[in-house]
Amino acid sequence: MDAKHRIDIATPLLDWYDRHRRDLPWRTAAGETPDPYRVWLSEVMLQQTTVATVRPRFTEWTRRWPTFADLAAADEADVMAAWAGLGYYARARNLLAAARTIAAAHGGQLPDTEAALRALPGFGDYTAAAVAAIAFGRRAVVVDANVERVVARLFAIDAPLPGARKAIRAATDTITPDDRAGDFAQAMMDLGAGICSPRRPRCLLCPLNHACLAQATGAPEAFPVKKLKAERPHRHGTIFWLQHGEAVLLVRRPEKGLLGGMRALPTGAWSEEPPGLADAPVAAEWRMLDERVEHGFTHFTIDLSIAVARVESLLNDGEWWPIVRLHEAGLPTLFAKAADVVRRRA
């Protein structure tokens, strides 16, 4: 597309956005100044998580920690517990680290350029560009999954992902306007979420159908072209429910690694074969339940057996958590599923 198409894209898209923009708790009304803290938080929460899931969690989070200073002063365990269920827990640790850096080194104010933002914990190219554009009006090339799909279709980019991402970003650069770059980025996201959907794009309602090369092919849903995914490895493990009275043993997972720093039920190694009672937290009369928990991570799936036992004396390691308040522990989804199984069977 040449320079003329840059106008053809930005102008109708922004006109459409002004009429149809989504009402989201982290967005300000037209003409109001965005809150950088809320923009940053929403962008981190929305990474690989749906708007429907994020909306109530964002509201609760900002009620509890409404500013950078509030978050910087928060206890890490509380932050990790508040993040439970949103996945990719390194994001929560980076949120806290970035808030503390902003409070200590930037006077409590978020830097307003991509370069300065990228120096903060957890700010990759996408987050830095999105925050610079949306919070500060800087011209930045913002490409999330929705934008990626819209641009791949606009330009009919037929190279398969992920190799096509360089071409998609370059194409996005050619249509990003100097003015209203933040609104343009959000308009592209809204278009991808509501009109240019993965399987059944509603091309007749699209404000850009006049310029969409994929739509002209008659098969816009074929773009972007995706490389066939390799089957994810499958692993096995055992979750241990150790009860003393009306409390259950929780442990803190190692800081490094999957679900790092989170409270969890004890579990041994996750391996190719079921490990049975290997690495049980204590010698006890363990009973294996006939119901298991299955869960999918980005790079593998896992099938976990559940072993339950009671002890008469407390262990020194871990936390004994009241079962009636287990929902307050902030267990990752995998362990929350197992807890639900045990309580249902009690």
C-alpha cells in the first residue's frame, strides 16, 4: 500500500472507532487524559488473557492498589495471590518490580517514551509501544494478536507465522498515523476483537473492507497463515492434600520456574510416567483419589493424580491454611482445581 492508503486506513478506522469503541474500565472517555498506571496494568493483564476475564480482576486490583505507589508498597505474596488464575505469573512479579522501580527511580511517574519504558522490568517491545501510544500519545507501532490478524488480512501477507511477524510489523508501521496513534492502536484492537474475528470475519461491517487484500481473495479467514503446531508433550504428577484438623498444608513454589513464588499444594516432580507417591511431603497413610486433574500450559499438558492424608502433628515447613479460607490463598488454577476435587469428595 502506498501513502494514499495510509490515509484510507487511518481515517475510516478512527471514524469507526469514535462511534463504536468498546467501553472498558481502563479506558477514558474521548478527550480525557489516560491514566498511565491503568493503561500499563491493563496491557499486562490482557496479554494472552481475555477481556471478559480481565475486566473484573482489573477493577478489583485498582480498588486495592490504585496507583504506582500503592502497588510498589504491596507485599509480594499479596500481589501473587491477587494474580492467581490469570496465568503467566512472571507478569505479576514484573508488575511489582516495575512499580518499585518507577517509585524509586522515576518519582512515581511512568516514563513517556518507548526507549525509557523498555528499560523497566517486564516491558517488552509490545508493552512499551502500547503504553507510549495509548498513555502518552506517542507514535508507536503497536501489534498484538488482534492487530496482527487485521494487518495480515489488509496486506494479504501469506508467509506463515511466526516468520511473518517482521513483515506484519513493517506493514503496520506504514498505516500508523502520526496523530491519534493511541486511538489508532485501540481501534485496530477493537476491530480485530469484534469485526475481523479469526474464523468468521464480518467483512460487510468492516470500515476497511475497501482496502483489504485478503477480503478481495474471497477467503479472508485464511489469513494470517499459521504454521502447524507440534503436539505438546504430556506429563504426569501427583498433588498432595495433607490435612491437619481443618487446615491443609500449602507450600511456596521456588521463585525460579513455572508458577514461581506462588502458594500451592505440595507436588513432586512432573515426569513422563505417573510418579505415584514419590516426593510426598511426609510419610503418611496416603490415599489416591480416583479423580484426576488435567491442565494445559503453553508448552505441555499435565495429568495429575491427587493423594490425600491426615496428620496429627504440624510440620515446620509450609503454611497450614484454613480450608474454609482456601479461596484467599491465591492458588494457581491447577491447584485450585485439585482443591475443588478434594472438597467435593469430602
